[in-house]
Amino acid sequence: QVQLVESGGGLMQAGGSLRLSCAASGRTVRSYTMGWFRQAPGKEREFVAAISWSGGIYYVDSVKGRFTISGDSAKNTVSLQMNSLKPEDTAVYYCAARRTITIPTNWRSKDIDYWGQGTQVTVSS
């Protein structure tokens, strides 16, 4: 069992920044690669970024250069720094855990083993 608790998010104007954090707990956390997904109203949940505990990182093209994912293995936390926010970044953001120690380049919702509760990010124009 892995528990994921997100924090951060909120309302921000376009061009601004927000930081999301995810605290992971459970005896088998190291067996999972961590990621972030988002779901906008009326749309499917989509992959944003992922990080392995060994430091591998992968982003969806639409956030490259704007978002940075990082991990703190001592605290079992994963963060997503979001800069240059756009209105189209508005969504509920979910922390995710996938049982793999490498970092795949294909991320689908059905591949995820555990989800956080989600945190709302709203970007106004």
C-alpha cells in the first residue's frame, strides 16, 4: 500500500507560478515511480511529468521548459514547480504512483497503481 497526499495548488494569473507537493508513505514506496497527471473539465486525465527515485525524469511536451519535477528521497516527497502558467494548465492535478523502478515513456491512467486525492489549479487570463 502507498498513500499519496498532495498539497499546494490554488488560483494564479497567467504567467505566474505555483508549486505542488506530494507526500508518499508506505513500506514499498521505493518500488514505485512517481508522477503527476491532470484532468481539466470535460477532458480525460493526462500525464504531466514523472520522476524515479534514482533521478530519471520525463515530461509531456506541453510542459517542457515550464514545469520542473523534483524528488526528495529522504522525505519521500515529490514536487512539481509550475512556471509561466497558462489558462490551459487549469485542471485538477493528481499525484500518482506506478509500480516500476525505471521511468517509462508511456504513461496512461490505467498504468497507475495509486492516486492522490487531487488538488485544483486554476489559471486566470
